[in-house]
Amino acid sequence: MSFAKAWSGDWHGRILERVHQHGFETVTQYASERPGVSLLVLAEELGPDDIAAVQIRSLLVEEAIRTRTLPRALRDLFVRELRDSLPEGWKYPLDDASRCEVAGALATWKTELKVEDHLDCFDDESTFKAGQDLLNAELPDGWLPDGPDDPVIVSFVDRCLGRVPS
């Protein structure tokens, strides 16, 4: 994929046109039909030569802010990161390699979202504590969230946002 090509012209319009060609009105609807699939794969499906994963993430966040569904979008994006980082699933207790993968998914998710339109909804102390708790969670071997409504993910993101877990 050419980065110059991805960012040239009306990239918003280009992505929405491709989403419409697949029969969806929004990027969120398209992504929702592909739960857990990485943003890189979604970008590749929509345009291997002219769409970047970061553009998909940007539009997902933009749509979530506009529709007031940001917590769900944050959960969805974290599920995609986690599934990409742990293709074999959770290994309890996490070995060093898996621990690094989960920590990397956490760091990537939070860092990329913090720069996204100056998204500052995270409570840094709460996010750190929630991340530590996730790294120490006694989840069954092979566990991976199916989607953004997985109770572990809902609780984790609620805590990152400084909310009492639901």
C-alpha cells in the first residue's frame, strides 16, 4: 500500500464509497460485521492500495463520537488489538511472551486513541490499574473476546474511562 496514495484526495469519501459498495452505510456497520478482525485486514479488504488502518480507526472514532457510542467503539478497537496480539488466545498464567503481547496491545490501543482527535477520555491512573489487572486476570486458556460486549472487555474499558464497571 502506498501511503501517498492512501492520503491523497478525499480519503474519507473513498473509504465511505468502498463501504457502500460492500452494502453498508457506515464504517462502523462494516466493521461490526467483522468483529475482532484487525484494522489492517479491514483496510486491506476495502482497498489494498489506497486505504490505511489508521484511516479506518479515525473514521470509527469519528462516527462513535457523532453517534455517542464511544465506549463501545473503544471496546471494539481493543478487542481487535487483543485478538491480533494473541492469535492463539489467552494463556493462563501469561508467559513472558504473551504478557508482552498483551502489554503491547494495551499500549498501542491507548496511544493510538490518545492522538486520535485529541481523545482525552481516559483516566491515566485508572487505565494503568485496569491494564495491570488485565495482565494478572485469571482468564481461561484460549480465551479471546468475541466482540465489544464481552464482559471482561466491558469492565476493562469502563475502568479505563474512570467508571465503575457495569
